[in-house]
Amino acid sequence: MNLLYNSTRNAEKKVTASEAILKGLADDGGLFVPEYIPKLDVTMEELKSMSYQETAYEVMKQFLTDFTEEELKHCINSAYDSKFDTEVIAPLVKVGDTYHLELFHGATIAFKDMALSILPHLLTTAAKKNHVTKEIVILTATSGDTGKAALAGFADVPGTKIIVFYPKGGVSRIQELQMVTQKGDNTSVVAIHGNFDNAQSGVKEIFEDRDLEKELAEAGYQFSSANSINIGRLVPQIVYYVYAYAKLLENEEITSGEEINVTVPTGNFGNILAAYYAKQMGVPIGKLICASNENKVLFDFFRTGVYDRNREFILTSSPSMDILISSNLERLIYTIAGQDAEKNAELMAQLREKGAYEITTEMREKLEDFAGGFATETECKETICRTYEHTGYVMDTHTAVAASVCAKYRKDSGDGRKCLVASTASPYKFIHSVMTAIDEKYASADEFDLIDELSRISGTEIPKAIEEIRSSEIRHSRECEAGAMKDTVKEILGV
Ligand SMILES: *Cc1c(COP(=O)(O)O)cnc(C)c1O
């Protein structure tokens, strides 16, 4: 059976999976969603013994039904290879009483690699299937991690160009260095004078600009997105929740059918939405715990049913979660509105015009799979420090937000189910915040000295991604105002 996709703002028009991946965003500004969430057609018993790649095939074949087995397996095997520093791709580590699913073993040491290492392959395969002859221009706004992961994924991929916008001053020094040293003739990196939401809105506006689309088409270009709104990012993220459950079962940490909770450090709501889809595919997941930092729009939303972005934007030590508009939430809103595209479009219009919307009581009742929590900067630091002192394990700031929320949830709710924490970045990536959380004496130290120190105190090897930026030259220094992103794109493409 062929699974089709429609926009969250118009349920009438259907497209195939490969068309949805190519377009990224629907013409009406909505996000592509599958008509229904397919069920796994293999048992957990069977999944238990499967490799990451085999699991990926079992999950992705259900969603990307217009890809052949050969195409899909080729994409999977090209993505999940020696770019990852471990054969298991996403290791599970028991830390105290929780299980950390480490999603940071790819090329850029953050969880974005899990999807962005495969997206270029899905996209170029989709282009071939749909007889696209234009050059594909990937436009991406990043709060730090997506940008580098997308650059690494698309660098020198024939038939593509990639332009990444990041907020100047809104990413860590390591993140910035990772991006501005990116190699590849088809890569461009631009620092905007504004925050992540400005960057994201700018990119969305460019996508929705029909005149620009025409102009570019004449010049032989077509846009696509590597942001987590692309269904080609979301689907590969479902895989690791299925895989993690199967491995917990294989390691006899849980019994067959036992429900586990999952805590996800959340920004754009892509990662946790993937966990929600995994649950709907049949993985025994209890609560999906959405962990926010001090930018706690989502926490307030789950508590009150009101999504309100009208508030101060706070720069925290978990910058990849410093987000006030969580794009992927639109897919959940559409679902809890009973797949009512009109209703969803209305709410999204309110978000655009007033910066806020309120869902109905009926919709709120459908949110019972979720629990919201947030961690302050102090709580995040304490979690890193305490965990290190008790177990020797060092986690990054984003993961610490989740670990802190997970512990608070367990205590406050009395819910004793075992908990999986999505560990989204290597501590090496946010070295300064991580090391000062462990000991204030590191506050004035140089980031690169701290890297050696972290290796020493944690007994872990320095990741290749970090070694690389120590010696690479800076190749990108372009900056622009938040309002000038469209002109910058035209300039880069020479149109
Ligand atoms: C992107 C990112 C997040 C947030 O994930 P979403 O899918 O946007 O909710 C959390 N942690 C890290 C390290 C990230 O890079």
C-alpha cells in the first residue's frame, strides 16, 4: 500500500513520500504529515537481534512506501557507516536509574546527525524518482547543531547547494567554528544579526515567496529544506526509539510489553514527535516527557493549553533548545484537532498574527500521552555536576535539561516506569558550560584546554569532530541583517 502525505493546512492535496521530501514544506506553508501512522510489521522479538541499519529499514519502509527496497537500503547503508564512531550507531548507557540513548556518535557529535546523515541520500533519490533536473538548494536556519550536521551531510553532494543561517552570538564557540570551517564548494554559511526565531521565520518566508521561486526556477534552482520540518528528517528519527526499546529488551532491562517513559530535551519538537510516532507504530511507550529549558513555551502549553510566544527570549547554556516557535508542534496540533486542516490552519494564523493560540478542551484531552517539564540553568548545572560526582558520567547541557526534568517528573508523579533519556549532544560540544558546571574553576579557561581536561576526567576519547576544528581554516565569514536574508540568498546564487 502506498502511504500518502498531505499538508497540515490542507488535507485534500496528497503527495508521495518522495515528493514530500523534495518539497520540505507544503505550498500553503503547512507541514507534510502521513495520512495515518503505519504499524510495525515485525515483532519486538524479531527486532531484538537486528542491527541499527536493519531496524532503520523496518521502520522507514513503512513510511517511505514509494522508495524501492534497494533504494532505501542504499540510503541507509550510505548514512549509517563509519561516519559514526560506534558500530551500534546509537548506544544505550545506563546512568544511575535511567537509560541514556546516546544520539551523538555521528560526524558532528549531536543528534541531528541521526537524520541529516541520511537526508541527502533520501533527497537525491527522491529527485531522481521525480525526474528533477534543477539543482536543489537546501536552505536551513539553525540554532547551532542542524547547520553543521546539514553542511556535513550535503557537502559536495552532486546536484545540491546548501546555505545555512545561524544567529550571530546565539551558538557556542565550538558550534560556530564547526560551521565556519566547513569544506565543500557547494556550502555557504551566513551569520544573521538576530536570534534563531528570526532565522527560522526568514527561511520560511523565502520558501513561501512564489515570485522568488519563479526567478530561481528560471536560473535552474529549486529550494528544499533540511530543517526538521522535512518529513525526511522526522522518519529516520523514529528509528532509534524502536531500536532502543528492542535493545532494552535484548539486554533484559525490561520484559516483553513493559512500558517505558521517554524524556526528550525539546526545542523544535522534532525529536519528541518522532518518539510519539514510534509509540503509535506500536512501541510500548508510556509518557512522552517534553523537557524545556528556561524558554518554557512548551511546558506552559502542556500545562494550560495556551501556546504563547510573546515572552522574553532567553539565551541559555542549551542553545539548541532556545526556541519560542516549535515548528513541529504543528503536526501534533493537526493530529489532536482530529486531522482537521482547517482548524489547524486557523490556529497557525493566530500564532502568526498574535503570537498565541489556545486549543480546545477536546484537543487537550488528546495530549495525555505527554507530560511537560522544564529545568532552570541552576538545575541543569546541578544535574551535570551531581551525575558526574555519583557516576563519573559527563553529560551535555541539553541532555542535562532532560535528565533533570525526568528526575523531577518521577518524584512528583510517582510514575515508576523505567525511563529513557534522549542524549542529544556530546559534552565536548558544549564544553565550557559542561566543565564550569562540574567546577567553577574552569570558568576562565580556554575551550580547547578544557577539551583535554574533559577527556582526562571522564576517561573518554576526544571525538574526531573536535580534533578537526582545532586545525581547520575559517572559510565562511558572511553576515547579514535578519531582514536581508532573501537578498543574501540571491547574491550567493547569483540571481
Ligand atoms: C536540535 C537539538 C535539540 C532539540 O531537538 P528538537 O527536535 O528541535 O526538539 C536538543 N538538543 C540538541 C543537542 C539539539 O541539537
